Amino acid sequence: MIKKMKPTACLLENASIVNEGSIFRGDVFLDQGVIRKIFPGGHRGAFTDEECRKIDVDGKFLLPGVIDDQVHFREPGLTHKADLHSESLAAIAGGITSFMEMPNTIPQTTTQALLEKKFQTAQQKSLANYSFYIGATNNNLDELKATDPANVCGIKVFMGASTGNMLVDDPDALERIFREVSLLVAVHCEDESTIRENLAVARQNYGQNIPVHHHPAIRDHEACERSSRLAMALAENYGTRLHVLHVSTANEVRLLNNDIPLDNKQITAEVCVHHLWFHMDDYAKKGALIKWNPSIKFETDRRALIQGIQNAYIDVVATDHAPHTLAEKEKLYAECPSGAPMVQHALPAMITLGKKYGLGLEKIVELMCHNPAICFKVKNRGFIREGYAADLVVIDPDSPWKVSKDNVLYKCGWSPLEGSVLQASVEYTFVNGHLVYEQGRFHESIKGQALAFNH
């Protein structure tokens, strides 16, 4: 009698498995959402075609699913730009299987009730796994302290005003957050007084027509370093678990430590793909499409950031995916919002950068898969291990393609990388063992899951 095929069982054959610092050929068996067995060298006939679906990946690279610790998917309230379905779909096509989403939506996610609504929406709409930050304000400390560390990735503190204007600018409130909360605190570090002074000077010089290439002079090195120093001092004083988001300057890299194993670090840091890809000269061509907060700065900063990830001063690479419409991006400098979409292209872009700067796939997997799981204590994800969730990505590292409007999946319909040739493509993406993306086709019948944490 022929054994009935298990609908959730799948065998990935002839894979080049990239995991925990090594690359080896083997097969991986998935069933009921979990990695059941890893076969270095191959399964040698352990499974028949009737027992599971077999996918021969023909030597292509099998990675853990990327965990993106910083995205803005714009739901609720800003869904003309993006939503949890559209952006999770783009993320899946880019090999991102889990995301952590920011609180500067409308309404802002600053209460437990609003946080729960986001989880409920994601359960219905998101193709990827998800968690959400609760946002700090000057007066919601009780809400922050009520946050469940088992299912919430962290607390987001804006120490510089950005899109959504959730600035925590009361020194006493900021100190109490660092002193009294037990959850990871993720910070956007830009000193607001420095930014305001620089903006006033720019308005005196240019009026309403501030050129976008002046953005790094307004949100400058001093604003970033001053704020990062303050956050680190507070964390060291109160023993806060601090994660510094989107580091953008050489000076901030020098503040970080690479002498401590990652799982023992009290202060960790993230860099975003756009700060590794672009630099000051790119404003001439890209204009406001690369207006981010913190700003894209100089080539010397970009190279220092690359060296920072090579030498383990910086722990995580993320996207800060933050879409806006093209109409919004065409506004004058002061009204033009900062941010751009990136989740569909982040992993291929990093592989492209890796080929240029000697970052092997093992290092890229460490920065985008392993380390986010370690930093945030994500339960049973981020690694190819037996018993772990089957979040997996198959990539072809030698399949160049050009980013264009025709192949962009973001709801906003554009990418700052348009015209760039990326040297790798995503072939398959599995989320909890479900094949969601298969060589350009989506299978959307099963949604992602809420992340769990071992805090």
C-alpha cells in the first residue's frame, strides 16, 4: 500500500547549507513546521517520493530565514503607503521570514490595547512571522512596564524626532525608562537640539528650498554621536539592555565593543543596508529617494560601517524599511518624509556587497539571521537546527537581476535601488515549513506566526 503523502513534509535535497560559520552540502527534512532532520552529505534513500515532497535545489545555498529587527509596515493609519500584507509579501520574496515592526503608525502603538490590535491584524494578514515594538512617550511608563517580554520584541525610544514625531524629550522620563523597564530598549539616536540648530541655519541660507544633499549637514555626525553617547551612558548606569538602531557614523562605531561575546553584550548595535550601500555622492542622482533618518553620510562613514560589521563592532544588519509614496517624496525638503522601502532587496543587496568587500555568506547569515535571534532572544529561529522552526531561504548567488519598477513588489511602487544590478536571487522561501515563495510564485494559504522570546 502506498503511504499517503504528508502535506507538510518536504525534503530539500542537494543544498549548500550555510549555518553557524560553515557551508556544507546536505539535505534538510521539514515536517509540521519544524526542521526534523539535517543530513550532512545527503539522506541516502531515507525517504521515498510518497513520504514527502522533494525539492532538488541543485547546489544552491540554503540559509536560515532573515530576521529583520526594524521595519515600518505602516498599518494602521498609513496604508496608502504600505500594509502588513503587501510588505510581508515583499519581505518573503526577499528571504525575510520574520520582522519586528515599529510603533510610529496612526494611532501610535503606545498602549497594550493598541499593541494587541496590531498582533490581531498581523495574524490575519502577514505572510511572515512578526512581533511589534511598543513605543515610549514622555508619559507612558506604566504601559511599557506592563509589556509581556514573552511575545514583544522590545521598547522603541525615539531620542530624535523622526516620521511620526514620537520624540522622548523629557530627561526625567528618559531616565526612568532606562532605570525601570526590564525589556530590551531599542533607540533611534539623534540629538534633537543639534538638528534644530542645523535646520535653522539651513533655512537662513536656503529658505524653503533646502537642497536634499544638505540633509547630512542637518542630521549630522554630532547629532548621532551625542545621542548615542547619552543612550549608552544611561544603559551602563542602569544596566539596561540597549540596542542602538541604524548606526550611521564612523564615530559611533568607535563607541562600540567587540571584545564581548554577543550573548553577553549589554549594548548591541545595528546597521541598515542603505547606510552600507549609499553615500553622500548618491544624493546627486537619487535625491530625496535616499533621504533617511539618520542621514546617508560620507564614503568614510560607509567604509567604517562595513569595517564595523567585519570586525563585530556592529552586530546586526537590518532594513529600516520605511515606504512613502513618490508624491510624498517629491515635496520640498522640510515636508518630504524620510525613509524608503528595502525588505525585498536587502538580502540580495548584502550578498552583492559581500562579493565586493569580502563578506562571505557565513558572515551575512550571522548578521541577518543568527545575531538578530541572539540579540532579541528569539525562540527557536534564526538557525538551521533540528527542532527549530523551518524558516528557510534558498538563494542562487550567481543569478544577477536589475531592480526596476516592473519587479518591485512594494505597495508604494518604487525602490531606491532601481537601476542597480543585484548579484543574487531568492528562489524559495519557507515560513514555518510552508513554502510561501516558489520561484516567483506566492502560496498565501497559511499566514505567519507571532514570534516568541526567551527573555
